Amino acid sequence: MSEALARIDHGDFVEPYSAGSRAAGFVHPLAIRAIEELGFGIGDARSKPASELIEERFDLVVTVCDSAAADCPVWPGAKNIMNWSIEDPSFVPGSDHVRLEAFRTTRDDLRRRIDALVEAFPRRYPRRSDAELLELGATVLEDVMRLHGFRWEGSRRVEAGARSSHSGRYARRGRALELHVRAGTSFATWEAGKRQMPHPAYMEKLGASQAMRYPGISRDPLDSFRRLRSDVARFGGPFLSGDGIRQFRTWADTPAAAVAKGPSRI
């Protein structure tokens, strides 16, 4: 799950690998299910022994349980090694429901730790114009949006008095996810025809406020687009497929949504 989460959330920045000190020989079905609940698949992931990677040169090796740390081989090519003491959910007894909850808990714990680790990793943050940041952010979202037939229509400069911003949208058949960048700050709005809802307002209506990754805290302006991508993949299906557009229009017409209209920070 660690490798999958790192690829999902930070795959444009890190190149993660996973291996076991005592490889099981298969990827646990509940681990696959826990990742698929996020709107992504594990793909061609496989269980592999640490010996396959022992000669690789890594910036960081993280062992994710105490037994793995004890059994972990020497990594001569690793610049740094650290351990996270996390309970292995595959050893949790009980019904399938109880065990799945254990995998979900571990998944969410790993995700928080990976976010913090990536944020703390020493790196430079290049200065980018609003136009550059918007185009890069659109690239981060591309795979999720294209999966549902949405296409990037390009960016444009928007003048608002003495201030300017850049906007662009992924659109399909009268539906769109509008992206905005002003002074390095990113915003997103869901649109169906003339009806609009800021991203946080839509997530709240979907009952996803507690689980959404927005807004996050990061020194990297691109991280807001990575977090938006995660929310879109996990919760945006009803809008992107068109199945939830009638409900979206009803929500957008309510007074609460009307008050919240306008770009909201992502």
C-alpha cells in the first residue's frame, strides 16, 4: 500500500518501490480493495523480496513495522534509513469487515506519514508564473480527467481591475472543472451549464468533507493540484460520469451553495 499511495499522491515527484523482508508472494486482496476505494488501482503491483532491490541506490529506505526493521537487510546504497512502527493489518483477526477496517486504518496512517515525509524532504521550489503553475497543475489532473472523457481547453488570462489571474478548464458536454491561479494560489470550481459550486462546497454536499484531501498545507504550490486529483478520483465520479448532474444542479441552486459561489482555494 505504501508504494501505491506514494505513486498516487506524489508520483510526479518521487519514484517509490516496495519489498518485503519476508515477502508473502502475493498482494493481499484487502490491500488492493483499500487502494481501489480511493479511486485508483494498484495495477501490476506484485509482492517481491527485498533482495531484488538490495543493489539499488535510494535516497531513503523506510521500514514500516518493527519486525521488518529487525529483519531488514543492510542497504549499502541508501542515503537514509528510517522506521515507522505500524501494525501489519494482515495479522488482525476477525470478520472480513473488521479486517478491511484495519487495512483502511493502516492506509490512512501511511498516507499521512507519506505526505509529511515528502513535505519534509529537502528540495527546491522553482518560482513559476500563474500561467506556468496552471498548465503544470492541469497536467497533474490529466489522467483522471481524460479517463472520463474530459479535455483540457487551455488557459487564459483574466483581468479583474488591477489584478489578474489565469484560468482554464477540463470540459465535456456542458460540464467542467474550472481551475484558477492567482498570485500562486490555486482555486477550483465545478460547473454544469450556468450552475457552479466551489470544490469544498461540492465535497461537503457529497458527505466527503472529512475524507477530502483539500486543502492541505505545503510549500509546493503544485501539491494543491495533487490533492485535488485525489478528491476528483475518489469522489468526483457522479459529476464526471454525468449520473449525478441532476443532484448537482439541485445543490447548486440552494441558498448555501449560492452564497459559496466563486472560486475556492484548493
